[in-house]
Amino acid sequence: MIVALSRSSRKDAVTLTEHPFIPFDNEDDSLLFEKLQEHVLAHYPNPERKGCPDPAVLKSLIDNPGDVTLVELNDLHIFKCAECTRLLMELREKKKQS
Amino acid sequence: MRLPTPADLCWNVKCSPDQEWIERTLRIAVENVWPQALEAAHSRNGHGSHVVEIVESAIEHAVCRLKTGDPLGPEQVTQLLQRLVLQEVRRRRRANGRMVFVGSSDELPPTPVRNPQIQIDCALDLKIILQGEPPDVRLALLLRYSRFRWSEIAAALGTTEAAVRLRCKRAIERIREKQEGEQHES
């Protein structure tokens, strides 16, 4: 097993990970999911919003994550939709600021 | 490959009685040249399956030249045949568009997908990667993707942070592998 020094997105958090595939990642997988978001934003544009759940459902996901079902979210649609990803990021950012 | 007899290879050599030396010296030359011809055909074309045709063609050219010149000894005929064999190997290689065939496609190892679009779909299509994962794992990963912290996800799903992370561990490892593969490809 390769042990590599890894960096978190925050400067003050430097941790060690034993994962052999992504040597630079923080221990709560933030970097991995940031990269996934970047990938989806770059590769899955959906300007016609085909298959997108209602924006109210996405808002509900951010406000009360336990109340939303996969069916309402159209299963894993968000993982292949730049528009939903963008909206989720905005909603999450607003939630953090409020 | 079985060594053909010179008679096998010189089957089309037809000479008048006064040029009988051509057939005699060519048979000796064929025996001398055969191993080198086989090696040349194999190293330059990737296989030796055409070596008989190559040597036969070289013999045909040799006969044409020998018929117009003075009688030569076996060593000189061997040198001539060697040269003509190598010329024929090179000609065939050029005729094949400089492609070198080594083995067959069945022997090739599986190669990664080269089409960039397919590569994206295969490498990081989370819908495919997470196919078969239970609903709670899918929802947890969706929430993590939406920038929820693991502790918040655990609270939303009514479990502990350690438990939810353990449930998602295998799926995250698969995503990491795919992402790493994509980084290597790009």
C-alpha cells in the first residue's frame, strides 16, 4: 500500500491517506467530489433541462435532505446534469451564508 | 518450417542444355540462402509464411540475370540470390504499406477505449458506476456531491457518520479508480 502525503483544500489541514489511487485528497473526500462536480459541469450540459427534477425538489434537498426521495430526484440524474449541479451548488452556498 | 528441397523451389527453372549449370548452382545457392531468407522474411514482415514465394520470386529473377551472363560458381550465385531475396522481402514490405504484422489480433491484450466521448462515459459516468448500489448509498453520495458533510448526511439518514461512510466506502473507491484512470488517459 502506498502511503502518500495529501493536502486538503484547506491550507491548515494536512493529512495522510493510504489510498493508492488519489494521492492528494483530504480525508472527507471533499476533493474527490469537487473534481466530480467539475467533471459534470464540463461534460454534461443540459440546457433544455431534460429529466431535471423540479427546482423546488432541489431546494428541499438542500433544506431538508432527509425528506427527499431518490424518485423525486429522478434517481442519479444530477450526476449527469450540469444545470442541476450548478443549481445545487448555488443553493448550498446560499444555505451556508444564511 | 520444413525446409523445402531445392527441387521444390526451382520447379520453374527451365534451361537449355548449355545453361544446365544455372540449375545446378541455383540448387546449391537455395540451400545456402534458405535459412537467411526465412529469418529475413520473419524479421521484416513479422512472419515467415511467404518465404517460399519470396525465394521462388528471387530464383526467377536470378535465372533471368544468369541467362544473360557468363557462367558463375555456386558462391557467386549464392550472393546473387541472397541479394535478390532481400530485395523481394523489401518489395513485399513496401507493398504492404510499411505495416508490420506481428501475430494476429486475437493475441493483442485488451486496450483502453480511445474514443474520447466513450472514454468520458465509461470513466466517470456515475450513474453507471453506482448501478446496483442500494438506495441509501445512492442518496448519501448525492448529498455528499451536494456538499453536505458526512455528519449532516448521517443525521439526514438517521445513522452515524462512521456507518454511512462505511456503507459508501466501496462505491467511493470505485469512483476514485475511474477518476484516476481518466486522469491517466487525458
